[in-house]
Amino acid sequence: MTSRIIPALHRFLQFQPMSDEEGLRQVREEFVAKLKEFAKEMDIEGPFFLGPEPSLVDFVVAPWAMRLWVFDYYKGGSGIPVEGEGGRDEKVWARWWKWVSAVENGKSIRETMSDRANYLKIYQKYADNTAMSELAKATRQGRGVP
């Protein structure tokens, strides 16, 4: 997950310039495709990735999924279909939304998340591509999670 979803998330979040609509569309589509791959690999029943109980996979990806609102705030939307509007991939997206609901409502995840206001200053640097974390630097160099 850290080799596919998180790098795609950061390429999208750090993408500049915002005036490059085609480039922004491409990084958005790449990110959505990685989430779709993730959802396709999920246990059919769920609600968690491997079945009825959360596992390491859920705990690794959930914090990032809980912060997808940053794309609405900084990038004009995530591109993830809303529930009931997944088109020919509706079953895949329905599974995604079932997982998101399960992790959002999980006490262990919910109680470890900060308020959105605490993330705004941090994510502004990523959205402007000025963040200096090792992850931001690796993303600019086209590398994966360090």
C-alpha cells in the first residue's frame, strides 16, 4: 500500500501548477486508479480489507483515507465517485465506501485522528509543493515512500 497508494496520493497533492489541467487530470486519475486497485483486492464481505476484523492493512491506509478531504480543499476534488455513482465499477466503489465507513467509524482510528484544522497548515505546504519532508522530496524526485 505504501508503495502504490501513498506515492500516488502525494503526486496528486503536490502537483503544480494548478493551471495545468491535463497534468492535474492525469495525477488525479492515477490516484483514483490506485484506490480502485486497493478496493478490488478487498475481501468481498468485509467490511475491513481482510474481512470482519481490522488488520494492519486497514490501520496503514485508513489515516490517508480519512484525509481525502484535502483534495476537495486544495485540488478541486479527489475524483473518487460518490456512493451510487460508480458507473460500471459500482461494485468496486461500493466496496470502497463500505470500507471507508468501517474505518471512519472504528474507535481506534477515529480517536487517533486530529481535527481538520490541525492538518490545514501542514497540507498547504504539500498542496503548494513547498513541503520539505523526506516524503515530499522523494515525491518531487519521482521516488516512492522513503
